[in-house]
Amino acid sequence: MLHQKIDPSTNVDRNLCAENVSISIGKTPIVRDVSFEAASGELLAIIGPSGSGKTTLLRALTGELSYEGHAFLSGRELGGMSAEDQAVLRGVLPQISQISFPLTVSEVVALGLLDRRAGRLQRETRISEALAKVGLAGFEGRTYQDLSGGEQQRTQLARVLCQVWDPVPADGQPRWLFLDEPVSSLDIKHQYQIMHLAADYAARGGGVVAVMHDLNLTAEFANKVLVMKCGKQLAYGSNESVMCSGTLTTAYDFQLDLVEVRSGRKLFLHPAPVKI
């Protein structure tokens, strides 16, 4: 696939740009030649079958893995940014967050508070506000290890929100949420709650990049979609252009038909019957 060369100088202030990004773990190539642009004010979903390289790509874009090619966040090459500089610009929700120590929910969320000058009351207020946003109001004193998997996932999202609370703070530089399968452990009510939260963050000027498995949620909430298959970029573009039966059937090697059940982008992906 040929990719258009991206000039990061045209997107210095607001965008995430990847140009021919390739990633290897050891000597094994995992992601090859991926190019896309994610704009602040939008939610970009990365989709594709298991093993297609989605999480590996996200880990490179958040500074966890090295890469070949170029990746720019707000005009700065990600590979040259310090961890501290990246932490100011983006918060990361990984697939799995393991905590060995018996911390309270409040203590876990407080790990995302970068401003150490804030007073105790201000910190406690921000923690409570973040927990309320993810549907965990009143959980401050609970022990993290006693929570369900879905509650732990939402606690971690509250931590990430505390890190980049204002989508566009006083310095005018948009903040970013990088979310790896943010609804994987959640029931349907909380799936929609978290997706609405992510969409609202983007609508208020921040950027959101989310690895997604649920195609119906992707069709409903994403502005742009990047489709991965076998470590390569299969498709990238607007929701309307990418979330179509032909592209998705090719990506998943499984017949997927789209049925419009409401006006606009509200689509239902219907799998064809499986012959046994």
C-alpha cells in the first residue's frame, strides 16, 4: 500500500502523525509501514482481528516500544521526547494494569495527579470527580484488589483522566487519551458510559486514540478508523468510508453485513450465519 507523506509542520499544534511506522520485537517484525493522522477534537479507533498489531502500534505511540519511521505528537518526534514530556501531553490506559500492593482506589487514582503543588482538598476533589465520571462515585476507600475486573479498569481510567484532566488546558496544547480496549471488561451500560466519556473528551478539543474490538461501538463513536491486518494497514479514513461490509469482511475473514437501524452513523454489524 502506498502512503501519502505526512508533513508534521502543518499539524504542529494539534495532531498525532505517523509516517511509515514499523515495529519489531527482537528480530520479529510486528507492524509494517503504517501511516495515519489523528486530529485533536476527534476519536480515532484502531480495529482489526487479534494479532494484527493494534496494541503493539499503540505501545510505540506511547513511548513504550521503539519504532522505525516517524511519529509526531504536536509536532515533536515521539522517539525523542522524554517520559516526563510525554506524560504531560497524554495519558495511557493499557489492556492490563497489575498492582501488587494493597492500595485504595483513591491512592491508585492519585498516581495520575502530576501537579504536586495542589493542596489536599484540591487533590481529593479531583479524585472524586474522576471516579464519578467513570461511575465509581464513593469508591475512594475501597481496596483496589477487592474490585471486579471492570471496576479496576474504570479505576485506571480515572487515574488517566486525572493525568490529562483538561482536554485543552491554559497553554492551548491539546491533551490525548490513548486507550487500549477501554471497554473490554465492562457490561453494556458502562461500555456506553466510557465511550460517551471518550467522545466528550474529543468534543472538548482533546485527542483520543482507542484500540477497539467492538465494531458496533466503533461505528457509533469513532470519527476516523484505522484497520489493521497481519501487522499492516488495511484501511484508514473516515468512519463512513471505512466501516463498510467489504473492508470489514476482508479484515476479519468473516462475512459482516451492515444494517442501518437509525439515521446517521448508527449502524449494526450483523455476522452472516456460520456453517459448521
